[in-house]
Amino acid sequence: MNHYQGKFLEETKEETKPLVETFYLFEENEAQIEYSCNGIELKDGSSFHDMFGELTCVDNAIKDAKELVKHFKLRKESDLVISVKLTKHKVKKKKTGKKCFYDKKQDEYESVGYPERISEETVWSSEKDYDFEQSNEQGASE
């Protein structure tokens, strides 16, 4: 059974101009605290983003990771390792036509699609980068 669509009159062809949209590629950074034991990843911790300038996420994540080392009273020979992983993403965005809420001089952008991972590396680790001797000296003097 056919659905009635109306009386056929004629076929027309219309030329339409292609729509041109401008997209911008951004590199965004994320620093994530990770917990591992004997080389086995246990859990992801807090994640940090570059809200206050490029790679500020790393500084903030390392600061928190050092506090976690103190909180858990880790020692050089501890099986638990706290590390900071930096992931860089390429993100495709387009302008929204609005100004940024935080800085009215800048345009606002919205992401289009999903971020593409560019690189990933461990930038700090309690096992390799934490100064346990200095930390012990500070703890004794307090």
C-alpha cells in the first residue's frame, strides 16, 4: 500500500551555495593524578585543566600529589605510587557568536565532536621525583 503524497507536478533542480563554516583547532591539556601499586594502576584521582594559563594544570596536580604523599605517609620504599599524567588533546571548536564569560575581550567557542588525544606522559611520580629526605627534615622541624 502506497502513502499518498499529493499530485506530482514537476521535478526541479535548485542550486544551493555550499555552507562554509570556520573551525578552530585548540590544544588542551589535562593533568590527572593516578594511584598505582607494584606497577598496577589502581585508580584515577583528581584531574586538572589549564584554566589559568598553559600547563598550570601540571603545577596544580603536582602540588596536590605531594600533599597526598604526605597524607598517606608514603616512604621511598612504599608499594603505593602517586603520579601525575599529562594528556594533550586536539579539540575542534567553532565560535558561538558570544563573548567569553570570564573575559569579555575574547570570543567564546564550543567543541565540535570529540577531542583527539595527541600525547600522554607521566610528568611526576612519588617514586622518582619526590624528595623524601627534604620532606622528613621539614616534618621533624615542625
